[in-house]
Amino acid sequence: MGASARPTNGPSAEAAELERRLAGAVRGTVRFDAFSRGRYSTDASIYQIMPTGIVLPQDAEDVAACLAIAGEQGVPVVMRGGGTSQNGQPIGAGLILDCSRHFNRIRAYDPEAGTVTVEPGIVLERLNARVKADGWFFPVEPSTASRCTIGGMAGNNSCGARSLRFGKMSDNVLGLEALFHDGEPFGFGLTGNDAEGVTGSGRAADLARRMLALAGAHREEIERVYPKVQRRVGGYNLDSLIEPRPNLAHLLVGSEGTLAATTAVTLKLSRLPAHRVMGVCHFPSFRAAMETTQAIVDLAPVAVELVDNNVLVLGADIPLFRTTLADITRGRPNCLLLTEFAGDDLGALRRDLRRLEACMGDHGFPDAVVEVVEPARQRTVWEVREACLNIMMSMKGDAKPVSFIEDCAVPLEHLADYTDAVTEVFAKHGTRGTWYAHASVGCLHVRPILDMKQGGDVARMRAIAEETAELVRRYHGSYSGEHGDGISRSEFVEPLFGARLTRAFETVKDGFDPENRLNPGKIVRAPKFDDRALFRFKPDYRVEAPAKPVLDWSDWGGFGPAVEMCNNNGTCRKLAGGAMCPSYRATGEEQHLTRGRANTLRLAISGQLGPDAFTSPELKRTLDLCVSCKACRRECPTGVDMARMKIEFLHHYHARHGLPLRERLVAELPRYAGVAGRLAPLLNLRDRLPGLARLSEQMAGLSARRSLPRWGRPWREDGEFAHPQDVSGDFRDIVLFGDTFNRAFERENLEAAERVLRAAGYRLHRVGPATGRRPLCCGRTYLASGQTDRARAEARRTLDALLPYAQAGARIVGLEPSCLFTFRDEFLALLPGAETRALAGQAVLFEELLAADLAAGRIDLNLAHQGGRVAHLHGHCHQKSFGAFGPVETVLRRVPGLDVRVIESSCCGMAGAFGYRADTIDVSFAMAELSLFPALRQAGPDDLVVADGTSCRHQIHDGLGRQAEHVARVLDRALIGS
């Protein structure tokens, strides 16, 4: 299988020959460089195996070519989808075929029959979005629905929260088209045209007959040994072949790519229910919840999902989930059971909730159900449930909840005793576990908290696994209940299924793949699951760079642990909703994904990509398309903060390679803005005189296709400079912080803000630097190029000037989100301490200030009716990251007669200097085309477009020729008497 993750000095002659042959044979992308291979060496498990190379196939012909060429050179092939597996299924030492990039189309769809045939790389959420309009959905819905692929789901025999009603993949797959290990095509199931549902050569038909005969010969053993629980996905599905009308496709489902390479899957769709309702059941203890589960299941719900105390406690500290958890919990429950009913009669579903409340009362828990009927509220609850794993992985430090006995399933009548027994096993070995997920089918995801960097904890893992396997056998359960065998559990196939069935599984493997070319080492003939040579954190793992981080990483325990927070769950691969990760949404490349960047950083800082990898051009290219939107800061449940990591990296990179002219021009903007304003007529010629734009591209890398901001007379605050003693200490005292961008290019925004704030009754205090005449600056432009020393000096200068006012009770108000939130974010990493926290606590956006004080009744704004005019609102990424987008909408909705329509958009694509660069302008516009530009093209010519970010307004102007406005200008115009 190949354990080493450390590359050699270069590719071997055999690998180079394989790369050459593949590049000439496939239409897709071929990558054999160490950085690309490193990004595909892991999944969401504890394992890491460096592959030989990567191919992103375009179609089945590409896959066939890869199989044939790899087979000729004796290289194994591993099929991969979203890379979210928990047990090491899509990793290996051979050739990785990533189907998610290109091989992801719908091949056929019959809305009358409710069937669809798809390529393996299609994401479940995308499929469901397509068929929803016809009233259908694919009901196997894992928590990773936003990024898991149908091929991966078929490989693992995925289940999802609603399997109680709809079953698992094998219950919903009608047919499979696939390739044998040498590239020969065949089909099983509805793809077939003979009595056994087989297409292809005589080889496929002969193999089908042999498999049916094998199952028949082992019928008695299958009936005796296979667990009698729905959640059984371990081993091979020989039990499906002894059914009255066997579907041979079901033998391939759950085979983890070890038997064939899937090229198409035909699925049975289900009708979308007209309504869903949820009852959130509260329990004082974990055992009470387990004992009550069977009675709740007897009420015929669609799902019963556990949210344990770990999730409740950790989730309360994660901004993305805090509000939802507060909404659905009453008091301090130990755990929750989320119980969903679905159907077409809302009245009947409400009666189901009454029955649920009565059931809870009968079991000693009266008034312990919170009803969630509104669809929007239900969506937020499901978001919490789907993020349970990631919430628990947000634990800081080296010890994490580890997946290896995660989804054992037992009959419901044994659930409480089983969970008690496993908890005792954990205590015996000096740890505790986290629990969540599918109580309805006795499949609880349990993870003991262990440190995989420590040999002692690895030994404990072995003991816990063996003792838990014995408990599963005692309670007649399944050791693999949902996430498959992979590396973590294949070793336990024989102890759980016995020698005879294990030999039968080996016969299945050898029949399909006699040369052991397809994903070897999974299900049969497996390595030891605790072989540390296969781990992500191998015994010799050490963080080697950066030797001296320049930002404060103490909250994570250091820069290394901050990078290692990425557990590869792939939430950043979602293609809709939220803002993360905009560059991935535009390119579809693993390299341009938060996960891909974090993996590359981890490999680089631990020396696994060679010496000096941390400051290499290859790592620079990996981070180049990170627009520092900070969406991962909020939307990554494990708290990966790639924007801050990029600042750290750029500091060390430029220290080694120097700072290019373009970066210097942008970074020093606050210093020369005053002079540039006086030279505005000259500088603004760049976008007027032919040839100057092209010259700027050649000299500084600023795209000729992008206009530059127009210099003008800079903003100057009214009145004399204030003194801290002028602050009275009530809510009316504010300091309006004039950021460089609004000050130099759009002073009308600051002037409008002044008028609105005075109209609301605030007292504005003019504050300047303690020394010098240059205006205060947040240092954002320096941070964008990693110049942390210069940024720290700006932060110190600004902190010294503003802190006395903040300490006296004045709020520091800003218009530009990226600048104002620097006070609440990067300042804390540049100058950690009580003083910086005090300033951060008083720093608010213009709209945050107004929304809070309007809600508290402290101020009022006398605004004129707008006659039904429409305003399209786009949120700046940093507003969303800090949960500050809501106040903009709130304030705009206070304007009478203004029809506010929020645009569901990710990053606009401008992202400061990113959108100006000649090498990134195409990606910049591609990001805007994901949702922002299409939405605004539907806007009427007289509609308003509101965007608080300077960059956002510039992108909208350049891309669509529309003028977007800051909310301050909208309010200013609406002031009665203005």
C-alpha cells in the first residue's frame, strides 16, 4: 500500500513514464507533482498515503484509458469523489482518479418514472436541485450532501438521516455501469438486457453467474451471520444475491471501488413531501434518550437524530450555530433527539407532534419538546445536525474525537446498554467519547478523544476497537453501520463475519479484480488499522516551519495546530449557500479549496514536501487564489482561518523572495494617498488615455481590463480634534473612522455618514494620530502582502490614538468592512492584549451601530417614503464572516417604501487587489458570475444596488456598468429635510 508521505527528490522513472503515457491518452488533467499528490493523500480519516499520481478524468473513456495504462505498469487505481470518507477509502499509493471535477453530469432523467442516471462525480445537492422542480429528490441524504458524490455514496453504501423511511444506497440504486480493472465495460441491474440484468461481454455474464452461485452456496452462513440491522455496510453485499429477485448492481454498492470502477449510476427517486415538521426532544441524561428512542421510533417518524452534550457545549461557542442552538433549546438539556415527521397533510403532521409530546410525557419528560414547524427554522436545525462531526472536531489541541468505531449499529432494544458499555470502555482507557447521529436505526457516531501523535493513545485505540467489536458481536450488531470498512475497519471483517464468509469475500474480490489493481487493502486482505506508517501524523511528524511565527496563534496552541484543525471533512467544497470557498466554486480545483490549502500547508510546515517548501513558489501558487474572504473563519466548523494563515505565509515568502512592485504599490497606498489626491487629474488619465492601461499591466501587473479607482479631493472631518475627556460616556459618543479607500476615492460616503449620524443625535469626535498629519489606518493593505511589521506599526499608531476614546465609552464606527473588522480580528493577532481587546469591543460598522440603537429605542431616523423602490443588497464577505450582514438589511428595511431584496451571493470576486491583477482577473469575474452578476442582471434600471464594500462596488461597476452605493448614502438621501 505504500506508507511514506515524504517525496523522493523527483519522480521515479516508472512514475514519469506513467505520467507521460497518461498525458497522451486522456482528455482530463494529469498531475504528478508532489504538491498535487499531497493534496490527495488524505481524506477525513486519520490516514495519509502519498499516491503515485492524480488524474481528473473527463469521461468513462478517460477512466478506461487510466485503468489500462496503470494495469500495464502494475499501478493500483483508486476512484475518488468528494474525498470525505471517514475510514481511508479514497486514498492509496496508486493512481487517484478524481471524478468530481469533470465526470459529474446527468446522463438521463425520466421525470415521469422518477429515475435518473448520473456520472459518479455529481454532487448529491446538485442532483437534488435539478430534480426538485419536478417534485422529486434522492432520499439518501448524508450530512455531507453539499459535497459528497453519488459515486462515493454508492461506494460506501451511504445511508443518511432519513434511512428509517428510505433505506440506504443499495435500496435506491437500480443499476450500475462500470469498468473491470483492465478497462472493459459492463453493467449490472437495470442497465442490463438479459434475465440477470447484465450487459457487456460474456465475461460479465459468467462472473454474474459465479457470484450468484457463491451466494447460494453460503446462504445458510449469510442468514446466520449477517447482522439483522438496517445499518450493515461491512464486507460485500452477498446477502443481496440471495433475495428472490437479486439485483447484481447491489453487490457493487458498498464495495468501496475494490471490484470495479463505476462510470454511471441509475437511481430511484422519491417524491418530495409537501411538509415536514420537527420536534426537538430534550433529555436530562444520555441514557434517558437512548431508552426512549424505541418508543419515539414507534410513532413512525422519518428521522430521529441525536445531538449530544458535546455538540451543545461546543456549538454554543461557534457563531454560525449559536443562535440556532439558543432557539431550539430550553434550559440546559444533556442531549436532544431531533424527531422529524414528513407528509402531504400538515394537519396530520401537527397531530404527530402532539403524539410525540404525549410519548415524552409518558416517559417522564413533560413539556420537553420544542416544535419547529417553519421550513427556514428547520433548515438551520439540520445545518447544526449536519455539522455535528465538525463541531466536535473544533476542539483545540492535539487530542480530537477519532473515527474508527464511529458508526457501529445495534438493535434498538440494546441501544442504551450498548452505549453504556462503550462509555465504560472509554473510561477504562482514560478517555471519553462524543456521540451523535442516527438514533432511529441504532447507529450512533461515537468517537473517543485521543491524540494520534502519541503512541500510547494509538495503543488505547487498538484496545478500544477490539473491546467495542466484541460488544457489537454480543449485541448482534454491525461493526460498519454507514461509513464502510476502508482502512479503519477492514481488519475486523473476519472477526465479525467469520473465516468462511471472509474467504467468500476474497473470492468476490478475486473474481472481479484478480490482479488486485482496484483500491487494494480495503475490505479484504487489509493492513493493520493502527499501523502508524499509514497515519496522517506518523511517528516522525514534526512541525518544522515557520520557526518564528509573526502572528499570535496562542488560541490554537501555535501555527502548526491551527493548520492541523482542518480534518478534511470538506465543508468548504459546498457549491451553494454561504460564501465558502469562492475560488473553489469558480475553478472546481482541490488546490483552490480551503481544505486543499490547509493540507498543503500542513505538509509543507512538517517537511513532507521537501526543504523550504513553506516559502516555495509552489505553495505561493496554492494560496494565490485565496481572496481572504474570511468565510472559512465563520463557515468552517473546525475554525480553519485561511485568511490569517495566508498573512503568515506571505510574510515569510516575501522575506525570502522580495516584494514585487504591484504589492508595494498597493501596500503603501495609505502613505501616498494624500499626495495622490492632489495629483488626481494626472493619475486619473490612466483609464482615459489609450495605452496607459496596457502599460500599467506590463509594469505593475494591473490588468488593462480593470479600471482603477478615481482619485479625488480626500475627505476631511469637520471640526477641531477632540480630547478623550470630551467623551461623556453615554451611547451618543462616537468616532467616525475614515478608512483610506472611502477617504481617498469616495468621500461622499463619509460625508453622508456624518449627516446621518448627526441626524440620529450622535456626537462625533474627530480623532487624529498622536504625531504626524497622515490619517489613521488599519494596516489592511500591508496585511494583504504579508508585511506584518508595517501593519503592526499602523495598528500601534491607530490603537494609541483610538484607545483612550474607546476606554471612555465612545464607539469607533467605520464604513468599510474590511478595514473596521481589522480592529476586531488582525489587531488581536498583531498586538494581543487587553488594550486591543478593549478597542475591538468598541469597534462597530455604521449599520451595526444604527441597527443596535434603533432596536434599543435609543435613536430614531426620520426617513421619507421611497414609493416602493427596489433595493438589491449584496453583502461584503467580512460582514458575513463576522455575522454583521443582518444589520444592513435591518437598517434598510427601516426606510419606508423601500423593497429590500437580499442577493444570495458569495464573494464578489474583487477582494481588494485580487481583482486588479492581470493574472487573476478572469477568476475574479468568474466569482462574480456565480451568483452576484446573474442576480443584478435581473434588476430594473431604476433599482438601487447597495453594497458596503469598496471592492464590491468597483466590481459591480466594472462588470455590469451599474453604480452600487453604500448604505450610508441610501439613508442620507432618505432623510427628511436633507
